[in-house]
Amino acid sequence: MGFLAGKRALIVGVATERSIAWGIAQVMHREGAQLIFTVPNDKLRERVEPLAASVGAGPVLSLDVTSDAELDAVFATITREHGSLDALVHAVAFAPREALAGGFAESTSREAFRIAHDVSSYSLTALARGAAPLMAGRAGSILTLSYLGAVRSIPSYNVMGLAKASLEANVRFLAADLGPKGIRVNGISAGPIKTLAAAGIAGFRKMLSRVAEVAPLRRNVTPEDVGNAAAFLLSDLSAGITGEILYVDGGFNTVGMSFPAEAES
Ligand code: NAD
Ligand code: 0WE
């Protein structure tokens, strides 16, 4: 029997078969979890419905995380249809495209700052508040996805770095708030992966190859690498872990200096 057997999970952030959230969903399905998916619009609904069906999930729910009404509706539906929740995956990030290019100060408008923090960090607070009553007395686990730009400056990541720093603080404050109710809250800081959110980011391919040269494991990570670590953090195997950010990046963040690997086979 899988280590997530009997667990029901809400997964927010599947857009395509390359989505990190889809990598997580596949591992969770493999380990026996029952999954509920959401999409923010009808265009993504068409892409996600076949994926959801392939892992035996029920109807895909509508959720734009900037809408309080849609957040309320999702939790009302889950309360009515299922009555409980064991796991929540938050894999959502957005900043206006023009904020993810050029110099940080020049590119960061008040509006881009607001949107990035609303979609990418506040949404975790709102989802955790909605999920908590459904997780009461059930060893719930909440997981979000972060990136190294939360704690290091990275060219062009710009205001998303500030939003990820806020997201990581969100993990710690939610962990303290919900821990006494038996709910754990953690983050995975993933290395770069070619997904829809990475498409059209200038220089992303170069970034992937640089990471693969420098990271101790000398490769990029995959959605399945992230999915396996995610399934652990969402399961009772990690019952003693909360408020933590786990790096799944081939060790890239731990390296202080690295030389070109001429002598490697
Ligand atoms: P993705 O494009 O597949 O997923 C991003 C998701 O955010 C999409 O499903 C999209 O629908 C959703 N989203 C955006 N705005 C929304 C809104 N208003 N309401 C509801 N959903 C909304 O890309 P991904 O790379 O799988 O991203 C998932 C998470 O992983 C993000 O938090 C991202 O920051 C993080 N991450 C990605 C990488 C990478 O290199 N791809 C690395 C580290 C962390
Ligand atoms: O968190 C992310 C990207 C999130 C993202 C992506 C987009 C593209 C489309 C947020 N908002 C938007 N807005 C859009 O209009 N990542 C961790 C992937 C990523 O994005 C980068 C990176 C990495 C890594 C942008 C610049 C530099 C590095």
C-alpha cells in the first residue's frame, strides 16, 4: 500500500503535463492519494481535465486565487462533497511579464509588486485558512513551491524574488499558527525546470545549463525529483517536520565556488 493511501489532497497549480504540480500529483497518485484539481480559467480547464481524469480525479474546480469568492466556493464544494482534506499543494506564482526582465529597480512598478505578492504569497495564506477547518484532527500537511531567488539575487527574477521571500516567511508563520492544530506547513525550493512559467523567460536555457555545470549532482532536477520530495513532506513520513524549506536543486544552493569540470567522465 502506498504511503499516501487514504489521503485526500487539493492541488492548485497544474497547468500542463510539464507543471511541477503535475509531477507532484503523479507521485501522490502512485502512493495512493485521492486528488482534487483546480484551474483559474477555461483555457487551462481543457488542458487539465484529461490529466485529472488520467489519475481518477473528480470534477476540476474553478479557482483564480485572487478571487475571495472563488476561494470560498472551492472550500464550500470540498466541504459538501468530501467533508475533509489531508493535504494541500500550492504551486502558483505570477508577476506581470515586464517585471521579469531588465533591471530590478527600473522594472518593479507598484502594481507589479502588488500582483506578484498577491498571487504568489497571499494566496498561500488564503488557501491555508480555507483548508485548516477541513484538516482539523487529521494530521494535515500543506506544501508550497519556492525558488532560490527568495534568498539570493538572480538576474531578471526581480520582484518574484521578493514575493518568494514573503512566501517563505508565510510558511514559517503558518507553521506556527496551524501547528497546534496538527497541521504542518513546508516549502520546497526547486531548481529551475522548463515549465509554462519558465517559457519565454530570456536566458532560461542558459540558466539550466549553468546549474547543471555547477550543481554537485551535475544535472537539472525533474518534476519527479520534486514530486518524490513533495510526497514525503505531504505524508506522515515527515510528521516531525514543519516550517521548513527543503532544497530540491541537485545541491546548487550549497556551492560557494565551482570550476569547469574538464576532468569529469
Ligand atoms: P506552471 O506554469 O506549470 O505553474 C504555475 C501555475 O500557476 C499554473 O498552473 C497557473 O495556472 C497558476 N496560476 C497563476 N496565476 C494564477 C491565479 N491567479 N490563480 C490560480 N492559479 C494561478 O509552472 P511551474 O514552474 O510548475 O510553477 C509552479 C510553482 O513552482 C510556482 O510557484 C513556481 O514559482 C515554482 N517554481 C518553479 C520553478 C521552475 O523553474 N519552473 C523553480 C522553482 C519553483
Ligand atoms: O517562479 C518562477 C516563475 C514564475 C513566473 C513566471 C512567469 C512567466 C509568464 C511568474 N510570473 C510570470 N509571468 C508571466 O507573464 N520560476 C522559479 C521560474 C523562473 O522564472 C525566472 C527564473 C526562473 C528560475 C525568471 C527570471 C529568471 C529566472
